[in-house]
Amino acid sequence: MVDSWRIAFVLLAPAIALLFEGIRRRLGARMQSRVGPPLLQPFYDTIKLLSKDDFVAEKESNIFFQYGPFVSLLFVWVIFALMPFPLASFEHDFILMIYLIILVDAFYIVSGLASNSPFGIIGAMREMASIIAYEIGLAVAVITFFFYSGANSIGEFTLVNGFTHLPVSSLGLLLLGLVTLKKRPFDTPEAHPEIFDGAFTEYSGKRLAFLRLSEQMKEPLLIFLTLFLILGTSSLPLFFAASLALLFVYTFIDMVSSRLKVEHAVKFYMVVLAALLLELVWVSYQVIT
Amino acid sequence: MHDFIVPFGPQHPAEKEPMCIRAGLEGETITELDLRFGYVHRGMEKIFEGKGIDQGIYLCERICGLCSESHSMAFTRTIEEMLGLDVPMRVRHLRSIVTELSRLHSHMIWAGFMAHEAGYETLFMYLMRERERIMDILERTTGGRVHYGINKIGTLRYDVPNAKLAKMVEDVDTTLKNIEKYVDTFRNDGTLKERLVGTGMITGIQAKRFGIVGPVARGCGINNDVRKSDPYAAYDLADFEVPTYKGCDAWSRTMVRLEELYESGKIIRQLIKDIPDEKIPAFKFTKADDGDHFARIEAPRGELFYYLKVRDSKIDRLAIRTPSMAVLPMVLKPALMGEKVSDLPIVISSLDPCFSCMERVVIVEKGKEKVYTEPDFRRKFSGR
Amino acid sequence: MRNMIEALKNLFRKPATEPFPFGEHKRAEKFRGKIFYDAEKCIGCRLCEKNCPVDAIKFRKKGDIVFDMSSCIFCGMCRDVCPPKCIHYTKEDLMIEKDKKKLVSDKRDWRKQ
């Protein structure tokens, strides 16, 4: 059954994402002794971008460049529609969700490679190097949670307080959520001083708006998913308060870190992946016996 | 060879000034490097021809925004030595103080950029916030934040009352205390050190052979500083050290500059304490016989060298050799070959380039240098 | 680390940014902004015109001199050499005009606007 307010949640997903982004920018600026933009600034930015000229150089008019950003946005939106109860609806397999998250990242890479500039290619290459480690880690962590709770689909997931039962996976999920968002200290694919904007460099106008929006929508997505798995949704106000608290923590970490180089970052992800795999093995052993 | 060539082109979010580095990349490693600059060439040396000596001081400040006082000091030093003028002690003290303040603010903005390139944007904001206090001191004392205009031949434009000097010491002390934790971050933070230690290595032999100057040389163990070897203004009266590190990498250069901040603070405190109480001579127009002279001073980026030729009490030729010109074209390639592209902004930043200073046109024909006038240049090179 | 504590503390402090263009806009006393030329005191010696490093001063007649603010480098030379001290640097630094010819300072008193 699909409630009307769940439909509203899905339709308002970009607005939630932009609001999160606004909070992040304002909070981050205040931590740096700056004033910071107004909370609605990302809305203004997106509207402005949508109205700007969309310049596509001749060399770049391949199908991935033209439609990549739009498809990426579409996928992220679909994930919002599949968000677990009580935020959205639909009973479905959790594997679908993991698959879609990885697919969105794959489209980010494709968008970077489709642009004909070296900056996009370098950004995409760095993301490719990282994704092998952290996406698998993310998948492993989510699978561990489902295995432990014995649920078969999202609707049946009932674990509450994942920290006490699955500490490693909870921490891993929190950490890898930050990595997927490509914020410091893990923002090498978009390192400003080094490679301009990474995969975003050659896009402008509507396509840039879509690409940026799809990246921005990943933030509430990952925060909600992480907190759903760790805390459960027994109490909605607690859930939303925890989401804002997690946003604050992510912003804080962003502001006080410098950037990890690609090779160090990948080594770090591998270590996290190893720890998560160990816990998955332990959980499977427990479930089977 | 290289997979593709990336132009870290004239517009780049990492560089303060326009330059073009065409790096040939293989994966993430740099295998080829080509530096092109000339995007801010304004023909400053040509502008100086025919200007009066007193006007020249203000023009030469405007060659660069960060080291403006150094250019002004170099010019006044050249003229004063040429005319054999005896500069009063108070003037000398005040000039050193303003030069050291200029060095403080230049190193702080450099440190901010260094942090920004390493990804630590918050440190950049904090350092700029502390730098504002120094800029306020300079604005109160001289009237300008960037171009001070306080030097005149043989004297100063304004005298600074002693009460203001006391406040100056307070502000400098507050700033240096506030940035202690940021300096500590550079010194001890794990991720920052990881990125800085061992990157952009230049061997000591290369340093000596290329004749590099300034904090880059001091980061390779070469201890040369014009303030010690050829003292000017009141530097022979102040007791300070020249920090030298032997690491030859980006971290050593960073630490050299950060420690120079504290040495500058020492100099300012000592010179303000010992400043004599006398009246500053009034400004008079300068008359000079024909002749030429050269002088050098220590800019924040190294040794700044001025050669001046005077005819008819007007500037006939001013030749400037800025420290960035001595360091950058030579050292950039050896320092960057084989490094990863993520280290490129860090290495460039650690060499502290100042492209506004650097822009000179030197035409070398058959091994001999030639200076072209503008009509000649146009005729020869623009094909008209 | 101390930076982390500072980041948290800064959330509760005032930002260090000047609220330009709102709020007050402070400049030091000695600041060299737009030139104010007191035409009544001028004696027509043309020293300012001769000493300007960038030739931004055009002398028409005594009491009528045009200072081209778009060429001016705000060095202070003209003020230093003027015998009756009729050239002043004000604290006005927002010189924005659509027409370059309006970016001058001459015998009219622009401070009244």
C-alpha cells in the first residue's frame, strides 16, 4: 500500500537533499569563522544552473555525455522510492538497493569518462580505484545486517540498536557512508586544487545540475539508510534527530581533515573491508549454528 | 611516454596567479613537464624609463602585491647607496619593522595556500583570519594594506608615534600566539606530514648549481640570507637566526618559512624596543648625478636584486631580478618529475611562486642579451 | 586535536567576516581613497601634474585640474608635493561607474552626494 505522504517524501527527495546541503555549508562555514551562505542557497544554485546555457563541445557529443547525468539522477531518485519503511514504501529485496547504489556510482564514473577532458578522466580513474574497495565494503556491511536479523526483505528488517550487536559493521557503515559522499578526507575524485572538478569539469547548465543533484541526493540517502540499519525506525523523531546529528558529524569531519591521497585511501578501504568481512564470517557462523 | 597531457592551464583553482604547466601523465605519475608563463607581463621595466626617481618608488611597489615593500626597499637602498645618503637610525628601524611585517603577512598567506592545497581548507581560513590583524596594523601605520607607500628617498612619509608602536608589538604577539596551533599542525599532523615529507625533492647539488635563493635554498641546507650577509636598514642591530633545514623536500621549506615567522616577530620586538627618539627629516626632491648602481635585499621569497641606471635625475634603466625568477624555471622540473599528480599543487606551493614579480622578457641572441624598445619589438615579432 | 576544539568553539562565536556591504565599513585614517581636490586653494603650480608617476593629472587652468581616478595608483605623491595642500585623500574607496569618463575627480565637490 502506498500512502500519500510516502509519495510526497519521494517527490520531495531533492528538496531534502538540498536542505541537507544547505545545512552542511552553513555549519561548515561557521566552524571556519565565516558567515556562510543562507540555508536555501543550494536551491538558488540549482535553479540558476538549470537556466544556464548547456554547452556541449562537438568532440563530447556521445550518448553517455548527453544522457549520463539524467540517468544518474533518475537512479538516485528511484532509490529514494525504495527507501525502507516508514519513509517510503515497497517490499523488496535489499540486494536491489545495494545494486542501485553501486550503479549510481558507476554512472558517475561513466559521466567522467565520457567528457573528453583529462580532468574528468583522472577523476573517474580515481573513483574507479576507490570504488572497488569501498562499495564492496558497503555491500558487505549491509548484507551482514540482514543476515544477522534474518530478514528476507526490507520490510521485515526489525533490528534495533545495531551497535551492541554488530559494532564493526555499524562503524564500517558510518565510515563508508562518508566515503561514498566523497567528502574530506576521502574527496580525491573531486580534489579542487588538483583536478578542477573531477568528473564534473566539462558539464554545464542542466546536465551539471542533474549530476550535482544526484551527488547531493546521496547524502540523505546514505544517512537514512545507515541510521535505519543501525537504529531502526521505532521512533521517528529520534530517527530524524539522529539524521541531523550524523550530518553534523560528517560536516565536522569534513572541516577538520585534510585530503588522503588515492593510494592511502585505497589501503584504508581495504583494511575496513577486511574487518567487515571478518564480522560477516562470524555472523554467518552464528546464523548457521 | 605519456598517456595524455594535462594543461594545468592559465586558469586554475589552485594557483593564485596564472601560469601554464603542461604535465604529461602516465596514470597518476608525471613524466613530462613544461612551464609556460607570461600571462601577467605588463612591461614594468619599460614603464620605468624616463620617470623621476621619487616617482619610481611608488611604481616599483606595484610590481607585486605580496612583496611590495621589498621592491620599495630595494629601490630606496639602491638610490641611497648610489648617492651616499646617510639615513637616520629611526628611519632605518621603522623600515625594518615594516619589512618584517610584510614578510609576516606574505608567509601567512603562503601558509594558508599550502594548507588549502593539501586539502585542509579550515586551516586556510583560520590563517587568513589571523593575517587580518597584521593587515590592520599595516593599514593604520602606512595607509595601505597592500601597497604601503611609506618609503621616500632618505626618509619616510609618516613617522609612527611610540604609542602606536607599543600597540603594534601587542598585535604581533597576539597573532603569533594564535597561530601556534596551526604551525603545530604543519609540524606534527600525520596526514599533512605524509603529503609533505619526501615530495618535491631537490638535491643540494642541484640547489647550488642552479643558484636558487630564499626559503627554497634554506630548505636544502644552504644558509644564505641577505639580511645577514649584506645587512641593510637596521638588520645588523637585531639578533635573530636564519632557520635552515636539511631535508630538501616540501616539508623542510614549509618549516623554514613557518620558523621565519617567529624570527620576524623577534626582530620586530627588538627593533621597537631599541628605537631611538629623533625627528624624521622632511621629504625633499632627489637630485642625482648620472651613474648606475645595484643593490639587493631579502624579499619573503629570496634575494631581490635591482640594477638602476640614472640619467638627468631620471631613471634610465631599471633591471630587476626577482627571487621567483631565480628559483622557479630551474627547479620546477627536477622537483616534479616522477611525482604523482596529486603532489603537483603541493610542490608548486612549497616553492612559493610569485608570477607578477617574475614576468620579464629577456631576448637572448647568439648568447648575448639584447633589450628591445617597443617599436623594435613590434616590428620584429608581430609580423607587421 | 586543538583544531577540532577550535572548530567546535567557532560555532558559538561571531564570524570573523566583515559584513560588507552591510554594516559599517571601517578604513584607517591614513587610507588613500578617492581624491578630493579643493579648487579654491589651488595656486596653479602644476607640481602635481609633473610628479604623478602615471600621468593621471591633467592641468587645465588654476583651480581646474582633472584627476583621472581610473589611472590613479593612489600613491600619494601629488598630496606630498602640493604646496597649499589642496589635494586630500578621502576614505571613499567604492568608485563604481558605468562610464569611465565619470571616474574622475575635479573641481566639483563630490562629497556632498
